[in-house]
Amino acid sequence: MRKENGILMSVRPEDLELLNSNPDEFWRGVESIGYGAFAGCKSLKSIVIPEGVASIGDDVFYGCESLKSIVIPEGVESIGYGAFYGCESLESIVIPEGVESIGKSAFYGCKSLKSIVIPEGVENIGEGALYGCESLKSIVIPESVENIGDDAFYGCKSLEFIEFCGIKIPSKEYFQREILQFLLHNKERKEDFKKLDIINLCYSINDFGLDLNKVSLDDVQTFEFSQWNKITKLIKAEHDSAYVTGRGDLLKFAKLLGLFDKEATVEIKNSQGKVQKEKVCDRAFNFLQKFVKDVEITKMHRFLQGIQADDFSEEFLKFVSDKTNYSAIIERLNSNDDFLNLAYAWFRNRDKLDLQQVSALDPFLPQAEQNRYKIKTIKPGPDGVEREHWNQPTVDLLIKEFSSRKYRGINTARDSEIAQQFTEHTQYDQKHFDKAKEIDAEREQAGVPDFIVGVQIKSNKTQAYAKLLSSEEKENYFEQTENLREQIVGEATEALRAQKDVSDRIFTYETLAKSDIANFYIGQLTNCCARLYGAGSGAMRAAILSPDMQPLVVRNDRDEIVAYSIMYINRQEGYAVLNDIEVNHRYNSEDLEKSALIYEAMKECAVKNIKQFNKTAPVKVKILTSGTSPNGPKINEVISKNRSTQTFKAPDFSDYSYVGAAGAWRGDWHRGQYLIWSADENEAQREDVCKN
């Protein structure tokens, strides 16, 4: 046991005997509990923290899987990040008055926790604070709470109600935080809220993810649910129960199409060229009715997540519902394309365009009202003279427009390559493109090598999952795959399913070149912090610019990136650290076998890098550890087998931040590390390596 300046720093398993036999001596002089003090004390079953302790730091009881009960004294002001992370036996806890903040992931994975009372005075409930508390049945949230982080109650499958400001709100399996945020920001309208049909409202919020920060209370009160119910029933009929998390986004999409506007009309030309008026809501409903039938569910979800606004655009509605455009739009969506997101942004920009100012901005922008929603092209006439033409937008014309006109400053082939990649991701705008060019130029100027060991390390087509299949099953798989190339319908549908199932379990790995443009947008695929702007921008930039950090990726059999990590090699002391293993949204599953295969592929890639590095390095790498904040909870479960007895330091990502980055992030290795490889696999020697 170690104490420094009144802070309890670390507790070893043998120290628990003193805690049980002489708690006064154990706690003597302790004023706060420091980072990870009890982390990994798997035999700890109960604890009473005495008065006088003012704070519970980050990861204090991390992984104390036997801890069932705890008493927190009055006077504690904060519960830190991941304080009870993974305390899967913890059944109940009373948070005393005086606590002002409950940190991010504070009770993450406390799957036995049945009740928790949050006292008056708490202002902040961090992101994922009660993530995965699957036994939690009720929760009381006081008036003082001002902010509830993302996924605070995600996975609370048994939650029956949340009591908020005296209102008991029924809860479904995955309770959405939006209603809480609405109440937080609209406390003065609490009485109006009580007058609503609470059951119907909560049904809509919980089942369809209604975002009350974007849809006003007045909207909710005037909703006619008949059309919406038709659409949601249609979704269930077409896609069964697979579509859960994106239904709220579909509601937002329905709103921006004008589904809930009962008065507005739109002028449409019929096949004879005559103009006729049609109700916006009817046209929107007819479009959505086809849309949910014709778009693959995963592609629909990708599109809906990319909708960044919810303003109605009459011209966008006309475009998507036009019979000539419709089939091409669906084809683009089903090819995993962000076309519709870009199209919506294009129409919204044209809606807001100030035609009196555009001549100074771009000669390709319209300067006349009749051309507001048209695209300019330059074509040579019969006489060879080039003339401008203004054409109605089609899918093909808009695709060309997006690739050539989205970004300014495309001066080189490299610029064009970056722009083409960025166009596929709707989150990126001009500032991201400029920043990518700046970082890319910095890498070129600094002469940073593409690979930390000087060579690209890549696996062959490893049939990892196929090894688990019988010979007959493997033969059928490859035969079906060949059929898929030859047939369009019939057996091809089944072949596609078989191919997808196997492809989702066959993983290859690759040492990603620092010059690969994927480094810039990979954070969008994985929800990780490695992205151009945001708290973790330094992680992405470090992976590109640091000679000691190497991006690694895992791909499936369809060459899609399914996981990402950054490996740091300390050349002086001989160790390596994986920041964590970030998993693609679509692979954020509960499949332990699949997660194990992804983990093994990433580990193999890292180890091959290390072995190659060791061939010429003066100081050889002896140990590899990993941080533990991956997107996939099962990946975390696979990694978390051997807690490292020592935290290996890696450079602070904030060292690689730049002007415009929102905040800084240190890296997941700061939360604690897990041992995943050592040069000598002998357990006793491995322990010596950790200690030394």
C-alpha cells in the first residue's frame, strides 16, 4: 500500500487483510483515493470509506469484480472517470449529498446494480455513466442535474422508470436520453409536459428515438401519429427487429421531408407538363413508403446518421420523390454511398444562396433565380465554341458536382485524391480539407517514413473463420461465392448471405501507411477520437507525424476497415503500447467469437511489426500492452485478461494538437493497460518483465 500527501495511491491484494482487520490504520491520513488505487483487487467484497475522504478518483475500483457493497461518506464531492468500471457484483450504492459530478463510465458494466439514488446537488452525469447496468430497475434524477452525457443509460435492459423532477417516465429496453435533455432545458414547461399523453409520448421517444432537442414540444403535441405508425409498422414488416437505433433518425428525416406539415403544398409537373398542387405530407409519405422497402437496412442507417439538419427543403423533396431520379438514388444508397446526404446539403445550400453575392464567390453558382436549383456545365457547340448550360439536377450531374466543386484549393493530384475521399464523408467541409492538406504537407516536409519499421506488414488472405468450418461447408461457401458472380437473382441472394456471414469472420491486417488518406477519416468509421477536429485530433495527427507511432488496421474479406489502433514503440526502453482497438460501428456486436478474431488479427499485426523492428533495433521491444476503451464491449472482454502490473508511458497526444482542435485527449493507455504479448511467454518471466 502506498500513500502520498494524503492520497491513497495503490492497494495490493495483501493490503486487504489490513483493511479488514484494522480499518483505522488502513485509512489513517487518507484524504482522497487516487487513480486506480484498488484497481484489480478481485477479492474485495465490501468497503466502508470513512469520513474525511473528499474525492474518489479515476478507475479507483476498476475491475473489482467481487465488490458487492460500498459506503461512501458525506463530504465526497466527485466520483471519477470509470471509478466502478466493471464492478459486476455491485448490487446497490447510495451516493451522499455533496457529490456534484458523476464521471464518465463511472458505473460502466455494473451488471448486478439494481438501484441507485442520485442526490440533489449533482449537476453532471457523465457519458456512459451507467452503461450496461442491465439489472438496474429504477433511477431518481434530481432537479439539480444540468447535463446527462451520451449513452448514460445505454443497455439498462431492466429499467422500468426514471423519476425526474417528480415525473415518473416509463422506460423501454434502451432508454433514450433525449427526453431527459428536453426536461433539463425546458424546466419551465414541466406543467405542459404533464398534460401530454405521457405513455404515447414516451412510446414514441423510446421506440423511435424522438429527439426533443430538435423536435419542439409544440410539434409533439400536434403530431398525428397515424402516418408515422404506418411507416414504423412497415419498417418492422420489412426489416423485422433489426432496425432499432436509427428509427429516431428516420423520424427526423420524415420531418425534414415535411411529413408532419398538414397544410403545405408543393407544385409538381405531371407527365403532360402541367403544373398541379400536391400536399407535401402526402408526397413525403409516398416516398418514405417506398424508401423503407427499397433500401438495405444497414445502408439506410448510414444515411440517416449522416443527416445533419432537419429543415424542410421543397426542392429536395421534389428531387428524391421524382420517379426518374428515384431508382438511381436507391442504387447509390445500396452501394454504400453518402450521395443522399450530400444531395440534401446541396439543396439546402441553394435554398439559402444569396444570388446578389454569388458572382464574387464562384462562377459556377447561379446568378439568376431561374437557375437557383440548376447545375452549370460547359460544353462545346457544333461550331466548337464552348458555351455554358444550366441543367436540372440529376443523380449523375450531382455526383460530378460533388467531386469537383465541394472543396476549394484542389491544385495537385494529391489534393484531388484527398478531396475525392473526403467527398464520401458528409461530415467533412472546407476546414477539414484545408487541415488535411496542411498535415499532409507537414508530413512531406518532415520526411516522416510511412512505416515505423520501414516496411509494410500485411497478412495474406487468412481464412481464420473458414478454419472452423467443416470441409463440406467450406466447399459450399466457395461454390456459393462463385455463383454470386454469375447470378443476379435466385440462389445469389442466399449466396450473398453466406458470403457476408463468412466475410464478417475472416479478417486480415495491415500496417497502414502514414500517407494513406484513410488516416484522416478513419475516426468517422470507428467513432474513435482519431479525427481531424475534436478532442482526439492529436491522436490522428500523431499517427501521421510521429516516427514512433504506427496506425494499424484490420479488414474483412470485402476489404472494409473493421478495426483501427495506434501502436507506440519506445525505442529507448524497449516496450510497445496499443492505444486501444477501435471497432467499426457495424462490428460493434456482442459476438465474442467475432471479437476474438478481430483482436487476434490486430495483435498479430502489432507483434509482426515488433518482431520486424527487433531485427535491427539496438534496444529490442520485450513487451506489448493495450489500453481498454474500444467501441466493442466484447473486444474489451477479450483484451482484459492480464492486467499489466506497470503502466507504460506513451507521448501525450495533446503534444500533437493544433489551433482549432476542440480540447485534448491523453490516450487510453492512461486508464490502465493489459498485457497482450511479451518476448518470453513464460508467465513468471513475463511478470519480471512487467516489474522491471
